[in-house]
Amino acid sequence: MTAVRMDQLGELRPQLTASLIAAQRAVRPLPLDVCGQVSRVSGTTIEAEGLIAPIGAQCAIAALASQSCIEADVIGFSDQKLILMPYGGTAGLGPGDRVHVTARQSLGRLSNALVGRVIDGFGNPLDRAEPVPYERQAHLDGIPINPMERPPINSVLDTGIKAINTALTIGRGQRIGLMAGSGVGKSMLLGMLTRHTAADVVVIGMIGERGREVQDFIQNILGAEGMARAVVIAAPANSSPVARLKAAKLAHLVSEDFRDQGRHVLLLLDSLTRVAHAQREIGLAMGEPPTSKGYPPSVFSLFPQLIERPGVGRGGHGSITSFYTVLAEGDDRNDPIVDICRASLDGQIMLSRQLADAAHYPAIDLSGSISRVANSLLEPRRVLQAQRLRRLWSLYREKEDFIQVGAYDANTNAELDQAIKLHPKIVKFLQQNDEEGFTLRDSWRLLQELLGESA
């Protein structure tokens, strides 16, 4: 029996369901590796026997009682039984329901027509528009680039945000984490990056967020201007763990496809923590032992696989600059997910609840933020200016309590005196309206004026 391609599954689902149910009713012996049957359902997993398929294969289950077709992925096996996890729920399944392999590997569909569209993790449109005319497909895990074929980051990316352009200069192909608790302006900062960053294509993965936030982000934060060059891939919180994980991988695959065409891509994934939660659900369902804060080992092996996919393309052909939002639960900056991201990424931008509560947006705290490639991208004069800005900001924040209560005596520390004098100007420089965009040239000019230096 010939495997069914994913782009045919939607239109063939009624026929596939009918044929599988007819075969089940006939109780004819079916060849091994073609069709199996459900033997057990436990929680969110399904066990199937009489079938051979590799991990990552996609299956369709004909539910006889409910007359429906349930799609699932092979996530593991035990003895001679496959362990499946459905894309939706398990309601309607019964013992003996037939299982058919539709694809032996997880493939993602690709097309240049994705720009301006909103799709789910399977490539199905969510924007109620016409079906996407897909042109090609590739494995969701992508093809790793030999590290010796990947050039270093050597060009500056203009983000349109003064604080990032100067104090946290980003390079094309860099991977950055946006670390913050909930409700401190991550979505607003992502919207600013989408509208103002100098990129050819913007790929936005919205993984595990509230369903209402998808449309709100697109209409109120992204806007028509941002959506004109964006691809949005959404898997809300009510999606299955498999669907959320597929959406994250598809966002990377779409980015890689545009990069391989020589384009400069901005990848925004919100959030990497929700991806970790999806993998945790899959790992625990498979019986993996929980380790740090309940996360199984597969979570920590998944992160490098995703994080290493962006970067400068082979031979300098195109680039993917990625921003991953990381939810610091309870504002804990030592959370295991925050910690592994801080160690694996090329820098992080810390968002402060204290600044957000003071209506300081974007709420970027320079004290804990760093760009690990900035010094290699900037000329020495720019490096010194950025370091001076960070030093004056951190010095004031460190002594802020003493300053506010009047316990600091002026002229005790010349550098601190300067930090106090320039603090209002620094705050104004770091703040930025979400509709404003500042070029690299303007950002550095304003910083020079703040520091009292000539151009």
C-alpha cells in the first residue's frame, strides 16, 4: 500500500476513514507493516500492535464507534507495540480500531506564498483564507550545517530599538533569549522587533500561548505593516504537545527555507518555555524520569537541536537571527530552562518587572543583559560608549536605594555623581514608544549626545 502524502491527507480523510472502517468490519487479516490495531489507551498515549513504523512516523486511526479519523505521531515503542500520541484527544477510540501509517517521517510543507499567512503546526491555514499553494516539503528536523561551513557573525542587525542597537548590538545570525516573567512586555517588544528590524522575512512561532492572544498579537501588536512580511505559525495552549512541538520545528524549517534562498530572516519564537513544557508532557508520558524541576532529559537534549538551527547560512548565503522568549517562572532567573538558555544562546535580554511596573518600556534591564558578539562587530569607540552606558546604568541601579533616601553624599564618588546626573537622560534614551523606530545611525548619534561626546 502506497503511503499517503501529508498534502493529500485532508482531502482523502473521508475515504481513508471509510476504507479503514470497512476493513475493520470485514475482519480480514492485514499484512504486517501496513495496518495495525489499537490495543490500549493510557492517558494521552495510544498503544498499537501489529504494525511496524519508526519514531516520528505519522499515523491515522479509524475510530469505528465515532466514525472519525484520529491522527497521531509515533513517539516510541515498547516490545512489539508502538506508542502514539494524537494531535487532538482520544475520545471515540476503542479497542481494535485500525491504525494506518500515512507518512514514515515528519515532513513540513513549504512555499514562498506563506508570507502574510497564519498557519498551524501542520501547515493548515488559520486565517480563513484560501489554502496555501505548497511547492515542496522537507523533514521537520532540517539538515544540520557543518560548523566549518558556517561563517562567523560579521554584520550588525538594525533592530530599530535604541537600547538594543547600542548597548546590546545584535549581529545577523545571532541567537538571543528574551528572559522575563509574565506580563512585563515581551509581546510588545516582539511586535517592535517585527515592525522595525531590517529583515527580508519575519517568521513568528506562537507556541503554547492563550488562543485569544494569537489574534490580538496579529491585529493590535503586529499590525498590517508587520504582517505584510511575516509568517505566523500558531499552536495555542489547548493544542496537543505533539502539535506544539511540530509548530516550533515548522517555524525553524520555514526560516531555513527562506535563508537557503539567500534571504535575511528574523525568527521570533514565543515561547521556548512552552516548547519545553510540550516535550516534558511527551517525555513523562513515555515514562522518562523527571530530573530538574520535573523536566525529563529529553527536554535538555531538544534545546540544542532547535537553537543550533538558526545562524548564518552555508557559505554566508542568507541568515536567521532568532529571538526566543523564555518565561522565568516566578521571576526566577535561576530556573533550569532560563539557565540552559543563558548558557546555550549568544546572549540574553533581561526584562525587569520593576521597570515594567514603572511604565518603563521596553523594560530592558541592562544589568543582566548581554550580547556576546557585540564587541567583535563594533569599532573600539562604539564598544567604549556602550560599556559606559551600561556602567552608568548599573552603578545607579546598584546604589538606587541609598540615593532615593538621601543617604549618599555628593562628591564622594565621581563616577556615581555622573551616573546620578545623567540618569534621567539615560532613562529617556532607553525608553521607546512601540510605534517609533530608530536606525543604527540615529541610535548612536543620540547616545553620543547623551554622553556629551562629539560625532
